[in-house]
Amino acid sequence: MERKMNNIAEEIINYQKDNDIPDTLLAFKLHFSVEELHNIKSMEKSPSQDEVNIIKEILG
């Protein structure tokens, strides 16, 4: 069954594509581990509200 991508995961992926930023650099900017970023992008983990706020602040 195909899962619909959540908004935050889609925003992260689009930001990375538009700005040519690899996971390691974005994780560094967010102060997340690469594993945390991967889990959010793959929707294995739902980010907390604090994490969402950090992501939105960095992504603009």
C-alpha cells in the first residue's frame, strides 16, 4: 500500500532538491542526527512540534 507523503517530509525533500543540499548538511543545520532526518523524511517517525518549528525556521 502506498503512503501519502506528509507535508513536512515533502517540504524537506523539495528544499533539498531546490537548494542542492545533502542530508548530512541539512541535518547539521537542523541540529538533528542524519538518522533522525532520514526517519522524518521516510515517515518512520513523526516530528515533535519543536522539531517541526525548527525545520520550518531553517527551511524558511
